[in-house]
Amino acid sequence: MWLAFGGLIAFLLALDLFVINRNPHEIKTKEAFWTSIFWIGIALAFNAFVFFERGTTAGLEFFTGYIIEKALSVDNIFVFVVIFAYFQVPQKFQHRVLFLGILGALILRGTLIFLGAALIHQFEWVIYIFGAFLIFTAYKLGTQKEEGVHPEKNPIVNLFRRIMPVTKEFEGTKFFTRHAGILMATPLFIVLLVIETTDVIFALDSIPAIFAITTDPFIVFTSNVFAILGLRALYFLLAGVLGSFRYLKTGLSFVLGFVGVKMLVGMFDFVGIHIEIPIIVSLAVIAITLTIAIVASIIAQRREQRQLAQLQESNES
């Protein structure tokens, strides 16, 4: 199955880079919508394959992991919006940066997943550290105010600027160029560097969350990959409306807390009490929580719009 999965991903990445997005262009909402549908369809088709080949439990684990990663990726999208706005990246160049950024993320997350799986296999108590970390992350996400994203303070970028000069202007889709015989990086490479380094932080949240569902590295990795592959299209689809989902962070906080608790209940085994939360229950809790958060956000947004319209009417009269 690993070979089939690797071949499929290589084909999809090549199709995306050399056929669908061969020429840089601005991705409109309609294109982003259908591309998102395509990636979701591919993920669900692979999910059906997992159901058929490895059984119901593995199929549900894949789907739950995919939903968790997809939901947590909304934070990535917010950061992408801030980074692209800060560096004033032309829209037609953003897809290339996201493509290579996500390619790097696949390598990084693959490494972290296999290291995590090896640690859990060797030292089972590591799962409890992951659980405690997720509960701490859930608390921070649910209680802290937005601190904002500050690309100019990124230590990796500041170190890189000391090592290599950077051009003031973009050079098309180039990441490096030569001026007067001197090799220089372009601002587009700096953007890529910022995206890659910030993804490390997001990976530390999302990967332990999926380990709460299963410790099977194949399920963890494949569900993570399919969620990430659709991230670019999701960015172009949702970038302009993220502010409307005001309660989504609260929902994500609850989900992270839930999966953290799911990890920690295994500690009761040490006192002879076995507690196990079935995968179907986990899936239901996550799906219901996210649905409530999204619906509540939409209702609140529409209520505010009605109140604003009424206020304007009263002022005019």
C-alpha cells in the first residue's frame, strides 16, 4: 500500500505543477472551489480504498484523522493570509509558494510522524505526554487573545538575511537570481522560508492530535498528506471570509482538548481500569463540535449584518 500511495501522490503533484498550474495565474473563487472538491474527492476515494483493504476501523481512523487535520489547517490559512499581505506577494505567485511550502511540509510531517510512531512503539508512555501537550494547546487556543503573526521577527529569516543578500523586488517566480554576479535570494524565497518555519509549529499541534486516533503510521501519514494537499485550494477559497468563522477557534480548542483526554484515559490501565473511547464516538464528537462552531459563526455573522442594516436605516430616517 505504501508503494501505491507514493505513486498516487507523485502523480497528483506532477499533475498539479506541470499541467493544471503550469503558468502562474490568479486563482479565482470558482477554480478554487472545484479544485477543493477535486482534492476532497481524491481523499474520500482513498478512504474507500482503506475501508476495502484494511477494514472498517482503519477506514474510520483515516477519515477522523483527515477531518482533524483539515479543521486545524484553518489556522494555517490565516497565517498564509498575513504572510502574503505583509510581503505583498502578487496573487499569481502565491500558488507556487504554497505548492513548494506544502511539499516541504509533507517531508517535515512525514519525518515527525515516523519519529513519533517509533517513540510510541518503544515507549508507550510518550502518548501521555502528547495528550498533556494537546490539553495545554487547547487551553491556550481557547483562552488567549490573538497575538498576530510577525514575519519580520522570524529568527530563521533574520539569520538567513545575514548570510545572503535579498533583492528588494520580486523576480517573477524565481527564488534566487544574480545581480552584478552576486547570488541573491528574492523576497519570494523569504516568504517560502517563513511559511516552512511556521508550519513546524502547526505540525506540533496536528500530528499528536492524530496519534490520539491511531498509532498506525500509514493511517496517520496518509490522512495528514491528503488534508495538506487540499490546503492550497482551501486557502484561495476561504482567505477572504476567515473572519466570519468567529467560533471556529473555540471549536478547535474543544477538539484538541477532547483528543488530549482520549490519550490520557489510557493511564487508568495502570490501576486496572480500562477506558476506551470508540473511534465512531471520537468521529461523532469532532464532527458535531465543528458543525456547531461553523453554524453558530454563520448565525452570529448574519445577526450582526441585520443589526447593522437596521442601524443604517434608522440613521437615514
